[in-house]
Amino acid sequence: MGWYNVFRNTKINYFLIPMGVAIAPLIYFYVKTITTSNFKFRKKDWLHFLLAFCLIIFRLGIYVYDSLQPGFNETQNGVLKLSIEEPIVSPLWVFVSFAQMLLYLAFTFQLFYNYRKRIREYFSNTYKLELNWILSFLIAFTLLFLYSSLQDIVGSLIIELNYKQRWWLNIFMALVVLFVGIKGYFTDTTKLNKLTFSFSPNPESIPQQKNNISEFSAEDLEKVSNYMKTEKPYLNPDLNLSDLSTSLNFSRAELSKIINTGFAKNFNDFINEYRVNTFKEKLESGEHKDFSLLGIAYDCGFNSKATFNRVFKKVTQTSPTEFLNTLKS
């Protein structure tokens, strides 16, 4: 409070506006911008910032009113600031901000995990598109938000915290913002911005589409299985649902339905299971004597070591090295 004692007539309190109600939707739209192809901010999206605008207008309103009252120039806070804003509005605003932040964080996590689910339905290799740094940011920000809320509770009900005790929160929050800024700047979203996750059929690009995509025949399943065995499209690390559906003369919606219902898998698991089986066949034929396990994995269509190890463990319940040891024994 030393600064306020020196500048006893300052009116800065009117303009120290807590903008947590703006940060919450900003985080949501930031993640949505990255995870939604061709996202455009619409006029009605400004409604998410209505609370922030209301707070700004309220603060400016009480400042204008207080500035017209006698003796305002000799004090820091005027009549409305002391009688309405501090005892009534500020405590209420703390609860509103807390509830809103929790709500938007829940929406943002849901948005992110829906994105993860969608890319597994479309891409065969998702490692470079999983955006793990966004998940790290959301977790870190949530923890800092909860820590900040704990500080507010302690400061209000137990003991007043001084500036030094609150300083650590500010430095950690600054580091989190710096982290997301750097990662966001260097993240290439070109591939995402060029596609749509909508499975609306396009008759110009995919001829002879069925009128009813809710049904498929045993011949469709056999057609997909035979194509996977003979043409081995899964060896292409960049294979996606659109490419495979075009090759099979299905729409994306039809092929997605066949894979999800007929094979009981999403597209990512469906393709990667073929890659794992091919990898196992190569080990059984002795290719590991001439090539590294990772090199063989890349030949099978994988494009990252982390994805390969995770998928292999998921399919076989064992690691690649452990599987190789069973072949040697």
C-alpha cells in the first residue's frame, strides 16, 4: 500500500478493472481458432464478452458520477466506489468470475477433446496434430486459476496476503502466457485449415454415392478389407480418410460408417492395426537383423517413435522390444 500512501489522490482504483471475465472466453476462442478448420469470429460471438463490457461501463459510470461530487479531487475513492462498488459489486463479481471461468474451462477442455476425437476419425497419423502443448497450457492455467482462487479465499477469510506472497502467482502466470504465445506462434495449422471435418458427400469429387449412408453390406466390408490387404495404403504415413474413401469410391461418410460400425474401430485405430501387424510380420521374417525397429516402423507407415510405441502397446499389450524378445526365445 506504499504507492497509494504516496499518491493519495490517485484515481487508479477506478481503472484497475478485473478482466478475468474476458480472459475466460478469450482462452476458449483461442483454442477454438486452432482446433476448428477455417474458424471465423462472428458478430454474435461478441456476446461472450458481454460481462466484460458491462463491468467496464459500470466502472466508467461510477467514475463519472463520483468525479462530479464535491471533494472528489482530495480523495482516492468517491461515493459510489465506497458505498456500492467495494462492499457489494466487488464481492459479487468474485463469485461471478469464478463460476464463469470454471464454465469456460470446462467448455474448452470439451472442445479440445472433441478435436482429438475428430482427428482420429480422419488421420492415420495424429502425432503432429494432437497439440499436446494446448493440453499442457490448459492444465497449467487451471491449476494457477485454482491457486489464485485459494489465495483470494485465504486473503479474505483468514489472513491478508501481502504483495510478495502474491508475487509468485504473477510470475508463473506470465511464464504460462509466454509459453502459449511461443508455441502458438510456431504451430503450423496449415493442414487443419485446409480440411473440413464435415462428412457431407461431394458428388463432384466422389461419384456413385449411395443415397442412404446408414446401411452398408458385407460386400462393402470385404471390399475395404481386400483393398487394405492388396494395395496396402496404410504404408503411406499421410493417409487420411478422404484419400482412402476416394480410392474405394465411397464418400467419407460411408467409409467412416463402415469402419466405425463394421470394424468397430475409428479410422486411426483401423489403419494403425494394419501397420502393427505388418511390423510384426517384418520382425518374424528377420528384418530386424538388418534394420532398426524404428526404421521398420517408419516403413510400415508410422511417422513418430512416440506414436508407434503407444499404438503397438495398445494393440499387442506389449512393447516392440518385448515382442522381439519373445521371437528370439
